[in-house]
Amino acid sequence: MADMNFTGPEPDLQDLLAARPQLQMHAQDGLCLEDVPLNAIADQYGTPVWVYGAGTMRARFAALRDAFAAENVPMHIHYAVKANDHLAILNLFCEQGAGADVVSIGEFRRAIKAGIAAKNIVYSGVGKAEAELEAALAAGIGQINVESAEEVEMISAIAARLGVVANIALRMNPDVDAGTHAKITTGLAENKFGIAAEDIPALYARAASLPGVQVAGIAMHIGSQILSTEPYRLAYEKGAEMVRALRAAGQNVEVLDIGGGLGIGYQDEPGLNPAAFAATVRQVTHGLGVRLMMEPGRYLAGPAGVLLGAVILQKQAGKRFVVLDAAMNDLMRPAMYEAWHGILPVDASAFHAPATPADVVGPICETADQFATNRALPDLQPGARVALLDAGAYGAVMSSAYNARPRPAAVLVDRGGFELITRRQDVDALWEGEMIPAPRRA
Ligand code: LLP
């Protein structure tokens, strides 16, 4: 199984910046996101702070949409809410015309709250609870991607009880190795996701006989951070084959949901090219006559966000440790997947200063609380700010308050200005909802 990380030589600070048009280094103002100085944001709201670029997200949505338009492939994009579920970001993608892909009633309600219509929401996930399905169906959810025979029966029963017909797609497990990190691959037969191809025809027929469900088609999602079109081609060929086989057996198949997983460049690996992806989709689905849907998350949001932190101190202990005020509870990907994230100093003078190896860590009492090992960085004195790059997806959503660390603020940069979109959590809010029981009498 391939590692999460690209194994080429590490890019230097100039390379990191050059590969990211959303970031600029200004001689006076230092590092900017969409031309807004990160120093100004940290001055006003403190650190650690999440900063997201609205222009970058819109541009990435447009690039994906246009790639399919150029191939003459009508594509319905459902943003995978799990990547970054902030209301402001859901609202932004809603305004671009996206639907949503959700995996819980919480995500469903967020999407609704942000303005996405229920009919444009797809519900995925291997374990949807009865109460969640009931609420989603009652609210008129557009499609439920079903992952087992058991779930088909459950949904039909709930829908029948509510007097509605659930629009479902069967998630097929294509048994394809997406070549990603073992913890995020989903398309292998051994994974918990989806329904084996050989079981689909019988289940499709069974579903057609049930009162509460109507099967629209087939869904797939083979993994995340996929950097090549090949696993997609293999999976989608199997999906197209399934569509044809089902139709030959007299079934009605209208929809093919091709999932998400488009990878981005964290180190110096090129991200998946949307034009190449769209061309692959056209080649494999050409003439199939299905309504195509997809569910990208990381591709749309990842490169648009940074986690901005400040140096608490530099510790010399045989090697150099740069201790930040941001930690693994904020950005968990390095600790959880050994993921590589670029780190840029915010001040221009530091950016241009000579770099030597340092371990970049957080203040949490765990060895895993480490953002980078032997990373070439300049001298970073207490108070110096750094940006952890490509943190717009699977960043804030995966954070916790471990070590009683309040959750950071979040700021949205847009059209040359910036605005607070999440207040920094108060320390008192950490124990909101907790109770100390009165002593129990014997
Ligand atoms: N659709 C389904 C059914 C999914 O399970 C996922 C992601 C997506 C769409 C969106 O995938 P994307 O386009 O964002 O790759 N926490 C991990 C990533 C987990 C992805 C889980 N499923 C990370 O930080 O890398």
C-alpha cells in the first residue's frame, strides 16, 4: 500500500510558494492569501487561526466544472461536506451551483442551513441510523447511497412508514486499489464500504420489488487523495459494465455517481489534473446515457486553507525543535496519517533567510504532536508566524479540544478583505454541557 506522502525530494520554501498561485510573498506585508496579509489576520484575531480563501474555492470549483464542460460531459457536483463543513463554505459552494454529499444528519442539517436544497443532497455512509434516515427522508433528501442489502430493507421500511418513496443508488465496491494511504482507501473488497459487484443485480431486483425505495442507479467512491486517473478508469469501467448488465436484465438505471477522491499536491506531487479526470470520465461513460454525479471534497477546499500559528519557542535539544501554538488537536493529519504539509514563514525576511533542519511540533504531551521532521526552515524566534499549508480540507473538521485547547477562530478572505467566520472558542465553553453530580447517598 502506497504511503500518504509523495517520496520525492522535499520542495524548498520557494518551490512551495511557486506551486500555489493563491499565496504571495510581499516584501513588506509578508505572506498573503489572495493578496490579503496573513499578519493582518493574526494581529486582529490571534493564533492559531484557520484562514480560507473564497476566491481559491470558487476558482477550483470553476476549474472542475469547466473541465467537464470542455469534454461535453454534464456533471452534477455534490460537495463532500466532510472535507470542510463550515456554513460559510457550504454557502459558497451552494452559490456556485453545487449540491452536497453528507454522511450524517448533522452534515445534512448544516447543508440545509447553508442554503442547499434537500433535493440536491446525497446521503452516503456505511452506517446511517434509523433516526437519521427518517429525518432525511421527511425533509425530502434527493438521494441515498446505500451500502448493504440490510440497509435497503431498512430504508424501504422507514419510507413506507412515512408514506414516501426513497430515491436510492446502490454503492458498488469495484475492488480497485486506488493506491492511496491504507486508512483512506475504500474501494477494495476487504474494505467495509459498498456492495460487491456480484451481489448488485439481485439486490437491484429485490429493491425494485420493495414499496419504499426506487433505485436510480449505481454509486462508487474508491478512496481519497488519488493522484492518477488509472484507478478511476478501472473502477468506472466496472461501473459502466454494471449499468449495461443491469439494463440487459431489464432494470432501469438513470444515475451513475462516480464519487470523489481527487488528490491535490501537498509536497511537490502534481495534483490530479481535472482535464485528465474529465477526459477519463468521458471516455468510460460516453454513450452510457446516465446522469453523472460526483462528490469531491479535498480538491475543492484543501488548497484554499491554511492554519496560521505562531512560534512559542525554539528549543535546542541536540536538534532544533520549533514549538508552535498550533497542535495535533487542530490539524490532525500529520499525526494520524503521517501526512506532509508545507510550512511557510509569514515574514518575508524569514522566508528569505538561510534554512536549516528543524522539527516542527505542537505543545501537546504526545510524540505524535509533530507537524514536520527535519524540515528546512529559517531561524524562527518566539512570536514568528508560520502557515501550515493545504489545510482547507480535513483540517478544522477533524480537530478536537484535546489538552483542553479551545478551538481556533476561522477567517474567510474574499475580494481583498477578510471576515471572521468562527469566533475563537472561550475557555469556559470547554466544559459547557458538563455536570458534576451531587454526592450519592448510600
Ligand atoms: N464521497 C464519499 C462517499 C467519501 O467517503 C468521501 C471521503 C468523499 C466523497 C470525498 O472524498 P475527497 O474528494 O475529499 O477525497 N480524513 C482523510 C480523508 C478521508 C476521506 C473520507 N471520504 C484525510 O485527511 O486525508
